[in-house]
Amino acid sequence: MLPITFEKITVPYGNEELFDWKSRNPKTVPQFALNWNDPGVSNGYGFGEWKAEQHFRQQGFYVINNEFNLLSKHSKFERYNQIIKLMIHEPGLNLFLDAVQRLTSQGYSIENPDLFVYNLHTSFFAEVKKEKDVLREPQLRFMLLARLLLKTESKLVHMSHTDSSISYEIITEKVTLPKMF
């Protein structure tokens, strides 16, 4: 198991915001989410990612929210993948794709994170978790490969209804990869 250290950002939200999201209140829920016909919206699907996106936009970042796929060579999100390729260490992209293919063929799963966050000076990936959700191995693998091969950091955004202010901490997790890494 390999250690990976990254920043955890805790972002507070109000229970009433989540209730409004689940009930599809147009005063809270953006139009794009109102157009979703997925039953998961009533369970809060997309809420944490939307709140995290708002947090980063308020800091002057641009955010690509679940509309990219760096794990395949062909993607319906190619337009957004191209933006990411401009912002990351592109020479590492082929190494990254080769590593993903090699690892998945060996039975290791890897998942794209929820967000890509960027401005003219920096960029990073972000995985969003609410309350008791935890990072899964496939998400940690992406974070480690992005750091090693794309030279791009990842962050965990923890959405919390019990915290009243934004906080930052550095955490370490462990991820399983074959010895070649």
C-alpha cells in the first residue's frame, strides 16, 4: 500500500439547502439540475458537487463539474478534456493513460474525480464527499496517478452540515497499487 497525502477542505452547508435541492426548489437549484430526470436528485445527487463548485468559483476558479473523462482515449466530453489537457502536465497524459489501461487490465479499478478546478495559475482535481462518505480505492488511485504522472494535485472536499466554517487540513490515506509504482 502506498501513502498519498492531500488537502481536505471542509465546506459547511445548511440542512435547508439540501432540503431545497431534494425538493427541486428553483430558488436554490440551478436550471441545469432542474432539467435532470434522474431519481437520484431527490436523494441529494449532485448537491455536494454543486456546493463545492460554488465554493471554488467564489475564490476565482473555473470548475468543470462531472463533465470530463480522462480515463478513456475517446470521450463524449472531449471539449472539456481538451481544457484539462491545456492546464495539466500534458507530456504525462500518455503515461497516465497507459498506466490506467495497464492497471485496469490487472483488475484495479480507477475513477474520475468529481471536479477539475483551475485558473490561470493553478489547477487541481477534487473529489466531493458528504458527511460520512469516504474516499474509495479507485478514487485514491486516480489521485495518486494524477500526482505522479500528470503532476496535478487532488483535493478532498468534505461537505458538512455540522461545521459552521470552512477549514483546511492535510490528511494521508493508503492506496493499493502493484509494486511498479
